[in-house]
Amino acid sequence: GGMAAAVLLLLLLAAAGPGPGRAEAGRERRDALREELLLTPLPTGDVAATFQFRTRWDADLQRGAVSHYRLFPKALGRLVAALGVRELHLALTQGFWRTRYWGQPPLQAPAGAELWVWFQPTVTDVDKAWKELSNILSGIFCASLNFIDSTNTVIPTASFKPLGLANGTDHHLLRYAVLPREVVCTENLTPWKKLLPCGSKAGLAVLLKAERLFHSSYHSQAVHIRPICRDASCLAVSWELRQTLTVVFDFFSSGQGKKDWSLFKMFSRTLTDTCPLASQSKVYVDISPKNKEKELLEVSPPPTSVHEAVVQGDKKTYAVYDLLSPSLFNTSRSLNVQLKWKRPQDSSEMPIPTLHAQRYVGGYGLQTGEICTLIYNTHPYRAFPVILLETVPWYLRLYVHTLTIITKGKENKPSYIHYQPAQDRTRPHLLEMLIQLPANSVTKITIQFERALLKWTEYPPDPNHGFYVGSSVLSALVPSVIAMKDMDVEQSPLFTSLFPSSDGSSYFVRLYTEPLLVNLPTPDFSMPYNVICLTCTVVAVCYGSFYNLLTRTFHVEEPSRGGLAKRLANVIRKLRGVPPL
Amino acid sequence: AAPVQVQLVVPMAVVFSTGSVPGDLPRPLPFRDVQEMEISVNLRTSVTSRYEMRYRSTMGQEEAALAAATAREADAALHPLQDTTLGSLTMYVVPETSSLLPQGINVYVGKHRSALVRAGGSLAALQARLREVAQVMSFSASSIAAALSDRVPDGRLGPDARRYLKSSLGYEITFSLLNPDPKSHTVDWDIEGAVNRYVKPVLDKLSLVANFSVDSQILYYAVLGVTPRYDKESSSFLLSAHSLPHVINPVEARLGSSAASLYPVLNFLLYVPERSHSPLYIQDKDGAPVSTNAFHSPRWGGIMVYNVEAPASPQASLPLHVDVDMARVMEVFLAQLRLLFGLSREEVPPEFLLESPGNEGLADWELDHLLWAHTVENIATVSTTLTSLAQLLDKIGNIVIKDDVASEVYRAVASVQSAVTELSLGHLHAAFQASKEAVTSSERAFFDPSLLHLLYFPDDQKFAIYIPLFLPMAVPILLSLAKIVRETRLRKKEPTKMD
């Protein structure tokens, strides 16, 4: 606000008591910031950049006594403490991650806004807390999260387990909602950047220039808050805030025809400075050789080190630039990582991810339809189960008896089904299934629905655009080709450590399918006004003639001055300047 | 604004010690007397103050207490003997020649709800002095005017009146440390200890007035909105008084509003200037440096600039480690806090001596002072809220009032009435509680989502819809009216032609 007057304070009061003891110098820091940028060249020639900023705070937010913030943003900390949040995951996404062509993403999110929250067992009215939370978040992130209500909130039973430390997993404490229509833009990015301790003034966040980030084919920003173990013994709780941002730059729109990338080409900025608050600041570039051959990519300047890890069942090699190492900025004032392809890639090399899916609406007409989901397991010899979560708005009335799951021409019976039917205007459909995917197979899941008629006030603006149905969620433990080693979470790169890995033989994957756009029978909204206009006109015309009939007086007309022909002749004569007849 | 009529009754005991009784008493002690005073705010708002004085002479224990060596000891000894209800005052009149009060001091205001007053010869002189004391200890015309600042015509308000925070059910206090240059300075502050040591005692005392929550944050790379001017003579940077209003806005964007609560936020900012701009000093209007290097902004909070001493050797490695001296900082912030609550001790006549509140941070009578002002302000707020609600209902005839809204309105009216009654009975605490309830109920009714006037279809638009009906119907009527006019005009002309 505009503080108009500032009055000088000249008053000193000796009210305060004795001076404090000098704070111990070199006090142990109870919070730490790590930042990381992962550059992944995608098989299509595009490049994905994933930022992760992790603030870890060795304090228990839930106790409520803590109210002195340093690196952890106060707005979020207060929210967690005030509303009894156990875990919070918010993602705002523009565009769709094409798993089939881009491979498994480090972090995927559905198009639009996604929010899922685990509450503390102490929260008595979870629905009220959920409503309040979504309203406050909508204020903090300038997003329309306040449109989250009971008609788009579900309580999944199996798909969303807590990612952090959790004692129980009573799913009544969980709420999940997706707003597929949400448009993500600069006004959502600015508050997100403001939560970073260094803002966008120093460190990796300098690259976050809205103009470039939204000139891309996929943009997803997220906030994850969860409690984690403070150390290996796990006797105390720390809180972790992860801010992630994934962006995919399209090589066609860069317009140069060459698939060479550099930080400057992507973000129109280079790295010049480190955030002095960060305890770790690294840039990883994925330079994994495909097909065990010679490496394809060349990076310059030479990386500080090379990191090898097994990520999502695949052996990966990363070139690492450690911004905190003094040698990096010695040679040049700024870091502009460049990627060059050594030889052109052919499309046959494109690896197909083990699990991917596809979804579409079938059927014709405006009465019924069919949702089809195709799930692909391309693993050559291993079958694995997948949990499918489907949320469908109430105005598409699902017929569960039409649910068919077909794999390789045979019916595939799900081993677990949780179905909660919708209630008109209060609750969406929730369908959760555990489906076994045989090796090298395609599973087709279809379910038919009927389109409901809405009340005329329930239609959104531009109803002929259609109604969105949120992405369905696939969660699976995908068997790994290569055995994974147990890593120390604190040491490994951030992009590998959000999802907990269960054992060495499989890795967790969560995928989102395309959101659907369904047309509903839409009335002609101008009709009431047209009817009013028409009836009014008819009434007015009738009224007019009656009025004339009742009020006019009628005379016998004197014989006229000749017929039409004579009058016409007179007009012509007048024009010619001849006296009239 | 809506009419408000309040009578503030202050029960006051005037206790004469031996040798201090004026000669011109109308009646023998004890007796009662009432003094009224009108505080004019505007035409529709009248506040009357009424001091109900009970004159009596001291009792044995009081006499013994007044025999103490210093005023402070006497005040402590007298405390258990007096009426401790909120809003009541006890004045002990001591003889003209008493050595309890230092030279040149006529009034000593204690930590609680009592004062020692030097007898002023005649009763009239004493009463004038008592009135002055009562205004310091409970309320004065200016403090009431400040509480009702929305109703006071612009020209008549003092410059400080709009500085005080509006009455609210709660306040959030946020201490922020701004470090615009984390590369050069690592700043540590022991805010937790400082809050516990200095702020908490004050807030504990103030908890009767409102709920308080305290938190703190550190913001990096947060810069002031003004580039300070370099002064060659002192080789320092200067912020002049007229540029201070521009300082806050860019900082405020970073402060982060408290999304989780509806209470007003009080911001206290400690700014450690960048290395390239230090040392930084604030100048007042006359160009002299401000000794505290701090300023405050009305109804918003305060900012203090904390300069880091330059390292002894220029090659000292960066970043410099800075430990903030919290005693120095909190002294300023607490003074600003008092100022924002209108508890400044500046405007006291010179012959008054105020006892410092000590560890509690706030004297009992200062709390009363706040309660008086907030009670009056709450009553005025409720009256304004309910009036504008009534105006809205008058404007929209077909608005739907739900039962719960109606009951909130009834409750607000009942509470505000009881607040006014309690005030006129001299029960300050009960009146304040009732006024708080009234504010809660009236706000709840006013902000009920069902009373949004946009939910109701305005009448002019209904007419617009029926234009296709009215317009064609009006055409024949207007035509025939025109015809009638023409015909009557013709008929009038015709007779003149006949002539």
C-alpha cells in the first residue's frame, strides 16, 4: 500500500530490560538450501530443463512454537502450521509431457493445476481445512485454486501415498484435486520465484526469465512440502520444501534448424553468480550414451566432474558443473553450458519408455460416449501391476457395467477396484483399479458414459469450447533393467530423490495421461432473450392495431385527385419542369 | 456517519492525606461529586465524559504507605489497598510541602491505576489538576478524537491522530531482517531470545486488548526503493525525510502478506544496508541525523537502519559476520510499537512524572487508556457497519436476509447497547468485551456472502429487457398524443380566424 507519511521517530525509551547475551558466533545453521538444474536432451531434439530448489529446515513446523523463519518462506510455513498440513504437493502446468517421445520425466504433472495434500491426524474437519488451504494457496500463487470444491475433490485410496515421513496412511486425511482448465502464466511464476531465498537475483534462479519460460512447449512448476528424517536414525523430523520447475524448449520454435543448445539460447541469460545462501549449486547435463555406443553429445566448457547414476531403471551419465567450486568462474566470468550433437540422431534410436499411456474420447453424438485408455508395457519379459486413478466430473455419468479391460484380446480382471459413484453437483466419479500389465502388451480400458444436461447457470463462459476431464493418473513400480544401488538421499542429486525407491529391482513412476475435452449438449443461451423479443413484438403489434382501432376516428374520404398513374405523371412532369396536369 | 452517543464514566477516588485537605470543601469528607465534560467530535457523534469522584480521607494503612521515602515505594505500598478494576482511578492528594514528589513535580503517575497529586491550595485548583491527571490516565479529547478519526472533519485532527492502529480483534507482528547484500554480510539476529525478553511481556499485558502473534523472517536481496545520497563531508550515505515514503513500497512486495489470517500486520524492519551504501543515516526534516536511525510509518510499522561497522582491515574476507545487538534494536521497535498503539509518553505536561513500567513494559493505566479508546472506536465502527448494511438493504428491496444474518445483526445491536450501558456504569472491561462481540457479529453479518449486492438483478436492467415491448407500444401512444396536441392547437387558432 501507499504509505503516505512517514513520521520520524526521535523518541527513545528506556523501557527495555538488560541487553542480551551475545549470540554465539558461528551458530549452527538449522536450514540449508540446495539448488540444481538438470538439462536433458530429449530424443526428439528438444531439451528439457528441470530446476529444483530444496530448502531443508531442521525444525518441527507442527509444534507451532516455531515462528522465526530464515530460508523457509514464512507464508508457506505458517500455512503448514496453521492448517495441520502433513504433506503438500501443488503443481501448475501448461502443456503436456509426451512420455512416448520424450521418455520418462523426472517429475510429471497433469495439465492445469494439481493439488494433493495429506493432513495431520489431529485435523478434525479435513474438508474445511482443505477448502481453506486451497483458498489461501490460490491467493499466494495467483491461481484459481479457489475453484476447488467438493465437485472436483476426491479421496484416492491407493494412488497417492505420502512421499515423506508418515506414521499412518489413513486415506481420509488425503485430498486430491485437479483443475484441467487452469492456465499457467507469468503471474503464477512471480510468486513462486518470490519463495526462493535468493529470489531471482542470484544463483540458478537468474535463468528463470518468464518471457523465455512460457515460450516453450511444456512448462510445469511445483511446490512440494513434506516432513523428512533429519538423519539416518530418523529420531527427529525436518521439513523439506522443494520447488521444482520443468520446461521443455522446442527445437522447431528456436528456429535455427540445428539441435545445438546453450543456456543462453534457452534462457537468454547465462550464469554469473551463485546464491550465497546455497550450500550446493549444481548444473547436471545428461550426456548418457545411447545404445552403448560412443557418446553423442559434446558439452562445453569442460564439466567439473562426471556423475554416473542409475535413474529410472537406466544407466545415466551426467556432466556436472559445480557453481560453488572456485575454479569454475575463474576462467570466465559467466557460465554458458553448450550442448552439441556430434552426429545426427536417427529416429530408430529413440528409446520407448517401459510404461506409457494414451487416452481419448470415443463415440459420437451428444448423448453417450466412451473413454478409452491405452496402457503400454514395453518391457520385454516382465509383467508389473499399475494403479489407475480416474476422476470424471459428475456431468459425465459413467456406466460401470460397461467397464472392459482387454489385454492381448483377453479380458483382464483387475485385482482391486475402488469405485465411488458421483452425486450430481456434489461429488465426481472416482475409479481406482489395480491392473496387471503382462510383458510387451497393450491394455485397453473402456468405459461408457452419458452426458448430463446442466442447468443454464452451470455452464462456464464459452461452453461450446467443451468441458475438460482431468488426466488419469498411473502409478506403478516399474521393474528396472539394471539393478539400482541404495543411495544416500542427502548426497545424491535432487532429481533422483523425490520419490522413494523401494528396492533395487524396481523404480516408482507416476504418469499422467492427456486431459480430455468433452462436448456437452449446450443450449442456445440467447434463446430466452429471443423469445422475449419475439413475444414482445407480437404483443406490441397487436396492441398497436387495437389502439388505432379504438382511438382513430373514421371519415369518408373525398374523391382523390386522380389515380396512381396521374400522380406518377405529375412527378415526372415536375422533374422536367413542365406544369402538372 | 451514523449517530453515536456515548457517555464514558470514570470512577475516581480522591484520597486526602492528612494536611492536604483544602480549606474550601463544600461538605465534610467523605462526599461524592460528579464532573461532566463534553467531547465534541461532529454533529452526530457526541461523547460525554463523566468523572464520578468520591472524596475521602486516608485510612491508616494508606497513611502509612504515604509515609514512604520515595514516590515509587509509596506507589508499591498503595497498590494492594486500591480498587483494581479496569478503568477506575485512585488519586492520593499529598500536602503542598510533601517531600514524596521531587522539586517541580506536581503529579506522579504510578505503575498501576493511581497517582500522587500535590494539593494545589484551593479545591478548584486541585480539581483542575485532577482533571489533567485523569486525561493522561484514561482518555483525553484528542485520544477520543483519534479513535473516532473517521468521523472527525479533516482539518481538526492532529497530525498524530491517523497514526494509531485501528482497533482490531488481533494483530500480527512481523519482524523482518532485510539483508540486501548477503555476499558481503552474513547477518545473524537472536530474534527468538529478543522476542521472549522484550516483546512478550508487553504483549502478555496487551493480550486483554487483542490477540497477538509474533513471527520473524529474513529477506535477502530486498532493497529499499530509494537510492541514498552520498555525503562527502561525513563520507556516509543519507536518506532524507522526504524520500522515506518511497522506501517502503518495493520492500513490501517481498514481505509476504499473511494469507492465513485476517488481522492487520505490524511490520518492523531491520535494514542492514549494502556494503556499497554503508554507513547509511536517516535525516530528519531539518537535515540533522536521526539519533535512532529509524522511522515509522503510520498504521504500518517501523524501519530501522542498522549499520555494520567497516572491518578494521580492508582485506578482511567477505562475507562479514554480523551479530545484531538486539537490545538496541528492540528498544527502538518497542518505542515504535507504543507509538503505533497511541501509548506514547511524549505529550505529558512537564510537571508530571511517569513511573516507568519496568519489566512489564506497560503500566496498568496505559492499558486502560487503550481500552477506553478501543471501546469507543468499536462502538463507532459497529454503528457505521450496521448503518451501511441498512442502507444496502434499503437500496435493494428484494434482498434475502437469512436467519443467521438476522441473528448476527440482533446480536450486534444487543452487544453494542450493552457496551454503551456498561460504559455509562463505569465498567470498562465489560464494555470492551461487549464492544468486541458487537464488532465480530456486525462484521460477520456485513460480510456474509449472501448479501453481495451483485447477486441481485438491478431494476434498470429488467426495464432494458422489456424495451422490445415498451418501445413499439409507446409509438402509437406518442403519435396520437402528438396528434391531439396538433388538433388542440388548430382548434385554438380557428376561433381567432373567425374574428
